[in-house]
Amino acid sequence: MAELTEHIQSGDWKAEKHVPIIDAPDSVKAGEFFPVKATLGKAVAHPNTTEHHIVWMDLYYLPEGGHYLFQVGRFEFGAHGQDPGGPNKGPVYTHHEAATSMKITKPGTLYAMAMCNIHGLWKASKPIKLA
């Protein structure tokens, strides 16, 4: 039986439109909120059509030395131009971008996972240090 990890893809977001991008400071003060933005398609645009879109993105945090991930947030994107009149004729489209604020008490790593309805699951990570 195949392991789930065998089906999670990664790459360089500058060349691959499906790789999530985590925009957060490299270093933060312990216990102070800081902004985090997760998106994709920054360098190579990802389509946002009824036929080809990002369904959801998850953001996780793993404290340094920890074994278990903590889910920071799940962001679902439900509007991709679908309409009773046909695909891509709808009045609303969602951009695959999510923002939140968080605080940490230990250094660690942020992980983002994005699900494309055609090309599957993609991941990215960003280490966060304490100042």
C-alpha cells in the first residue's frame, strides 16, 4: 500500500504554480502576534477556473523538537466561476490566498498544504526563529 507522503508534491514556487508560499517573518518575539500569509501562484499564476482551481489550503506549526503538528488554520476556496449558466460564467471567483496572525513560544516550522482539484496535494515549509 502506498503511503500518503508518496503523493504529496513539492517544488520551487518560482517555477511551479502549485507550491504554496508562506509569507511570514524569519524571526519573531516569543508570545507576540505576527502576520502570516499563505498563497500560491506568485511567480507562475495558477488558474482559478471551474475546471482547475485550488480547493483548500492548510497551515500547520511544528515546534522545534516537537513530534506533533498544530493546525493553525484551514482555508477553503469555494467560488471558481461556477454558475447554472455554465463553467466560468459565474459572478464570483475566490483568490487562493489566506492571512492570519499567530504567536509562538518556541521556534519551529510553518507548513502549508494546498489541494489542487486536478494536480493533487502540494506542500511548502518555512522555519521561524525567536528573536
